[in-house]
Amino acid sequence: MALILGLESSCDETAAALVTSDRQVLAHRLAGQEAAHRPYGGVVPEIAARAHVEVLAPLIEAALADAGVTLAEVDAIAATAGPGLIGGVMVGLVTGKALAHAAGKPLIAVNHLEGHALSPRLSDPDLDFPYLLLLVSGGHCQLLLVEGVNRYRRLATTIDDAAGEAFDKTAKVLGLGFPGGPAVEVAARAGRPIVPLPRPLKGSPEPHFSFAGLKSAVVRAQAAGIWSVEDIAASFQQAVVDCLLDRTVRALGQAHHATALVVAGGVAANGAVRSALSDLAGANGLRFVAPPLWLCTDNAAMIGWAGAERFAAGLTDPLDVAARPRWPLDPGAEAVRGAGVKA
């Protein structure tokens, strides 16, 4: 059994965790930054990076104490090396390098997206490769065939904005506060999906996602002064769900050997999204797998688990590995129009 120390600092969550290769999370410490970013309605990269510097070392010490282990007992250090806000990524990766060098432990540079992609296997030991993954978060919206550790085939990505970004911007436009995703979901429960909003690329032969036009439509709906905030929120959420379902149905046609339909990433915590995807999986005779809510948002347990999976496969990294603001899971995937460089 391997014991992995996982570190996460790619956006506005600082976290440290101790995870074993037999799926035990011995400790998990997380510090959020919502109060610091709330006045700006979004994450300010410089503020985020400084906060990571201040709290990461104490979090690591606390996690080790919670697990009742010392750094000498850890088998490897796994740290997010990208993609993400580069200042924050560098804080966590440099810390991981320092700990690995000082303790003589292997370093595992984890792709944050691989952390999300493999996180369902931490909570569900029966989830086998290959599976169709909808990875939907604040910065990414992709459909991937997960064939194994370090083996991903991208079937679709966003050509402009991610679904999570659209949730955050919608919350800002509607005055619902930060973080936007949970705020929109709460407001949507009190509203009706009656506002005529677009479903970008729905029914299109192009496999990808697009949410920029939907964001703009929300701005126009709010400015019209006709509908309540709750009805706009409910209509926006339903439009997102409809787009996600439409694109996922298309991808299922290319994933004939998938063992399950899986969702991961921050937007996977949304109840309407989970319910719709569960129904879709059932209609197609597939298992539906989603991590528990705390594993959907950014956390260090998923980084530790991805580290454990990579460690078991013999995948470690040199101490001069670079932090990366962009890092596609499928580097060989065809480039897409628009802002698909995020893929």
C-alpha cells in the first residue's frame, strides 16, 4: 500500500491530503478564499497566489498530524502542476518539489484535469476503464473517453467558455454573489424555466460546447426587466443542462465500449446536472457514476489519488518539471475553432 501526500493550489482553494492506494483518505485539509474574492465577483489571481503562500505549509503540517504520520512515512509527493492560474500552480508545485527533495521522495506532477478525471475511481472501486467522462468545471467543459491512467481521448471541448464560467458570470449579472454556481442553483429552485434562452450548438454536427452566447442572452434578459432573477436563473440552468445532455448523447455514439457515464468537476455538484445525466445513463443501459459533492470541487484528495494511480503505473517526474497554465489531457486532439486552446 502506497501513501501519497497530495497538494492542490490551481485556483482559489488551497488543500493538502494524505491518500492511500487502497482508497483511504487519511486526512484532508482545505482553505477557501471566498471572502477575499467576493468583493470582485471572481477570482483575482494575485490575491489567490498570495493566499496559497500563506496557508499551504500550515495545511500540510495539519494534514500530516491528522493522519498521524510523518513526511518520512509518505511514499511520494503529488502536486498539481497545471492547468490553472500559474501563480497558484507554482506555489503548490514548488512546495511539492521542496518536500520531495528534502525527504528524498518521488515527485508526481499531476494534471489537475486528471485529478478530476480519476476522482470517481477514488469513491467507486468498481469503476473500471474505459468510461465516458463529462468533465465540467469553471475552466473546462470536455467529453473524454478515459481509457486508463494517462490515456485520454478527447471527444469534445468548449470553443469559448466553460459551463462553470457561465454559471459564475450569470450569478454576477443577476447579483447573486460569489461563488456563482451554488448561488444560481439555489435561485433556480425558486424559479421557472420560462425565459427564452438559446441552446448553443444543440443538434449541431459539431461535437463541441459553447456557452458565450448563452451568457450574453442572460445579460439581455436581465436588462429587459421582464423576468424575475429566479426565473432567469432557472432558465439558464435548464439551458446548460440541455446543452450538456445533447453533446453527451452525441459522444455516447463514439463510446461503444464504455463501462459507465461519469461526471466530474465543480459543475458536477449541481443537482439538476447530476439528475439529468443519471437519467441519460439509465436510458442507455449504463452505470452513472459521480463523486460525492466534496470531491467535485477542487481538493487535494483527488490529486493524491491521481498521484497514487500514477505511482502504481511507475509514472514519476523530475524535480525540474515545469508548471503549466495550459495542459491538455489529450495533446493529440484536433485543434478546435474559437478558444479551444483551453482544451
